Amino acid sequence: MNILFIGDISGSPGRRAVSKLLGALRSLYNVQFVIANGENAAGGLGITKSTATSLFECGIDVITLGNHAFAKREAIEYIKTEPRLLRPANYPPDVPGRGWGVFTAADGTSVVAMNLLGRTFMLPLDCPFRTADMVLSEIADEANTIVVDMHAEATSEKKAMGYYLTGRVSAVVGTHTHVQTSDEVVMPEGTAYITDVGMTGVLDSVLGLDKNMAVSRFLTQLPGKFALAEGGATLQGVLLGVDSETGHSLSIIRLSVREGDI
């Protein structure tokens, strides 16, 4: 089974790239299931019902979030009714929404998607490592194919999670930093890993933001208007080849596809 994981969708350029490219990618790579991080989908910060709906309509099966999960207030209510929208599982128990779910791929395979948030340089949430243990104990034998979105700042924390969960999940996929890393690997125990899948948006930018604005803020330390970069967008992510019988990953391939490439 082929699973496509799409890196952090940044604002309208990122949504446009998904709209233009996802159908072709699903066909080209025979993709049976699509997960995307969408915590920056609405104007570069947070997600709304309308932006999430547009992404689902493009063919995304599950949207994961991160530290900006509730940046838009309407997300607090929307996430209560949309099971395909996941916030980090290590938020406190009374926070709306869920951090994992069992879904059905196009070929009928059950797939678990899990969302975790790192704590290093991030929000002081519950331990993501112990939360992962808790979720894995809850799902028991519900599915062999398990994909974890580890949304974290520190590469060390992401790497540690990869080793912690190796052999227990199909993939640990890093998000948040918006810069695609080249350390993709299938570990001997059958778990695919990458530190960061990258960003879906305008790469000629500073993490999706207007580069001139970003440079000015670093030079002056003065607040400036938050503005997304404009221009051609790129969809970045990874293609996971998973043995649906065992849940072991067989391959992980980095993707970086510009609008108009396919």
C-alpha cells in the first residue's frame, strides 16, 4: 500500500498546490491514503472549516495539526465534529478533538494516523513519548499500519521518537520546520523515518512567509505585518510503501513537486 504524507500546507499557495497536484500524484504513484499537516493552511496560521473542507475535497483523507491547532477560534468547535481532523494527542484530555483515529484506505486497509507535539522549544504539553505508548495500547489490534506525525522543533526530539517507536509503527514523519531533510530511512525493524517532510507552499520565501518582511524583522527586531509569500508553489512530502499485512514500511521516497511539473 502506498501512503502519501504531505508537508505543512502554508496558506492559499499551499492549498492551490494541493488542488493542482494531488490528483495526479495519487494516480501516478497509486496512492491509497493521504495524510497532510494543515496547521498553517488558513492564512499561514491555523485552520478553519472552509480551508479544511477544501483540502478534504482535493483528496486528503486525514489532516494533522500542531502547535497552531487552535490559532483560529472556529477550529475549537469544528474539530469536535470532524474526525478526520486531528490535533496532537498529548494535549490535555479535556481539549476538544482527538489525536489519533482509525481510517480506511482506498484498498480497504485500516490505517491509524497519530499526531504528537514535541515539547522542546514548544508548548509544555504532556509527554509525547508516553502518550504514544498510551495510544498504541488503546488501538491494540485495530490496525497494523500506523503513521505518526511528530510535530516538533528539535531534530533530536524527532529522532528520539523515531527510535522509540521503531518496530511498533509503520512510520514516524517529522513536521513543523518547513525545511525538507534528506535523512529518510527505513529502519531495520520496519519503521520509516524522516526528520522533516518539508512544506507545501512558496519555497522562495522564509518558511512560507514573504522573504523581505522576514529579513526586515530580523534586521530591526521590530514587529511587521504578517504576510505570506506569493508565487509558484511546491508540494513536498514523502511516499511510504507499506506492507499492509505486517504494517512494516518497505520504502520511503521524498517528493518535491512544483506546480506545472505534472
